[in-house]
Amino acid sequence: MSSLGMREMAAALRVLVRGDLNRFLGQGVSETQRFEAALQDLLRVEHALALNSGTSALICALVGAGIGPGDEVLVPAYTWVSTAAAPLAVGAIPVLVDVDESLAIDPADVRRKITPRTKAIIPVHMRNLVADMDSLMAIAREKNLIVIEDASQAAGVEYRGRRVGTIGHAGALSFNQHKNIQSGEGGALLTNDTRIFARAGMYHDVGSYSREGRAGTDEPLFVGLNFRMPELLAAILIPQLRRLDKQLAKRQARRKVIVEELSRKPALRTSPHNDPPNAVGITVLFDTAAAAARFAETTGINHLIDTGRHIYTNWQSVLEQRSFHPRMNPYSWSNGSVGPAKDDCPTTVDILARTCSISVDPEVPIPVLRRLVRRAAARM
Ligand SMILES: Cc1ncc(COP(=O)(O)O)c(C=O)c1O
């Protein structure tokens, strides 16, 4: 989580004094436009669309790419439930795919789950741990699939020299309270595809009928929802974005300390990572669930099987295939897709039961972190 300070307070105050709280109703360049430009610059991506949440960003990306009823979207079985809810929101069916020991979607299982109805893959970069994007993009090219990166938990993190969220056809970021930069709620869509950007832009602004010049394509106007980012959020995100790389470097420094401590005990093995030189997050993989549980008895260490709605087996509404109205339920027109079931991904459950994560929060002093890891290691 990013902590807020004087710069965020001053930025919020400036917006309040000016009194323009909506990006489209003030004079001159809005805070939201400035934030989008800063995102484009830092992440090296052609288009950024600021939104009110990461869930909205996923939905806008799917709408932008033309995903809808009759389509299947491959999602990992370990992610926040929004990754599966977003396809349902546009009328598509989420299909669960196992993660591998890196905790990201397993490219081999992606191949197994592709059907003639598959239109997109949503790899998720959980806990600042990157997915195997090279393998996934190769599969997408071969099978003509759209890739929407869910980088909600990994804003700014790099995979082989590129920022996550900018590698696939579109990417989603979240700025909720737990994320690398935060505004309580908030999100952004990233893309280098002008058509995806134009369609997402229309959708997030109830069809943008009053926003001449925003669309940038000859896409006819269609109806959307209101997913707009308020000015106050954009204002407090800008200074955090400026500090993001420094913050990620602090996380990397903490990761190095943990790796060093773990290497003292052969029983403690860091999980495989898809880009070790750029790694930011860290998890520890055990041979048994009991060993992982023992390690996680130390405060500050999470046993991943205990992380609630990040695991598909706890997505009650998705597994029970219930939507807000029977005739708006994608499962009722699913064209042969069966939808997620509780026993779809036993490998994921097994891996999560054997994995612990250690927080690399930049606010935690390195000596404190070192002591914490030593204490946990002493149990093993
Ligand atoms: C992996 C992932 N995807 C999507 C989301 C949804 O983001 P938001 O809470 O901003 O809607 C989250 C938020 O926790 C997340 O962690």
C-alpha cells in the first residue's frame, strides 16, 4: 500500500479550492488528463483511461475488445474475484485456468482450456509477481486471442523491460486502498490499440455523447455506463505516480533481504519467478501444506490458502452461476459453455496450500523484516 503525505494533501486542496471536481466540467487541463498523461509517460503506453476502479478497467477492456455473449474468457483460479466478474458483466463466460508455482496463469493449462469459443485470456500479475507473458502472447498469436493483463496488483512492475499492463492488447490497473498507488478506489485502462481505447472511452462515459473528439475513430456511439474518475482521485494519484519507481525499488531491496535470509535454510525455497532480475514480490513454496501453515504462524506472513475471495473456491456467486436477473445471466445463453465449478482447478488449491507470501511493504524497516523472516525460519 502507498502511504499518503503532504503532497497528496496539497494536491487535494488545490482541487477543492479550484472547485472543479469533474474532469469534463472545469476550465483548462483537468487533473484526470494530467494523470493519464503521466501514466502514459511512465508506463510507455499510447493510451491511458482513468477510471473509478480496477473492475471497471477490466470491463472497459473487454468492451473495448468487443468481447461479449457467447465468448469464453480464460481467467486464473487465483485472483481477486473481479477478474472473473468482469467477463460476466459483458455477457461472456469466465473459464478457470490453474496457476503454476509462479502463482500466475499456467500457459500449459491455458492451452488445455481453449475451445472454439475462447476469445480472450486475462493473465493476472498477483502480488507484484509477473505472469509468463512471452508464452501467453505466443499462444494468443497462434490462436488469435485477445490478451487483457490484470495488473491491478502490480502497477509499475516490469516484465523483461516492459511495464505490466502494456504488453497485452490492453491492461487494467487498480488504485484501491491496498495497491502500489492508491486513492481509496480508482483504476485505469492501458492500451496501444486506438480502437480499444475509443470503445472503452465511450463505454466509461455513458456513450460519451457530449464528448466531441474523444472517440478518435469512426466507431458509432453505443450506450455505456459511468465509470469516470473524479478529479480528487487523479490529483492525489499524480504525486504517488512520481514516487512509484522509488517505492518499487524499496520493495526490491526488501525482497533481496528475504532471499538472503531464506538461503540460510535449505528447507525454505522461493517460488519460481517469471522474470527474476526484475522481481518485486516474493513467495515461499513448501513441499506440504502443514509446513506452509507452520511458517505462516509468524505475523506478517500470509498462507495463501487463507486469502478468501482471491481463491476461486470462495467465489460463491460465480460458482453458483447467479446474476442480478435471470435473463441477464450469461450462463443462460452460454452456447455450450458450462461455467466454473468448484473442482475445476485442484492444482491451484494444492499450490496455494503450500505457498506463503512475505510482505515487502516499503514502510517496514529492513531490520524488522530481517528479524521477522529469521523468526519464521526458526520454526522450520
Ligand atoms: C487482481 C485484481 N483484479 C481486479 C481487482 C479489482 O480492482 P478494484 O477493487 O479497484 O475494482 C483487484 C482489486 O483488489 C485485484 O486485486
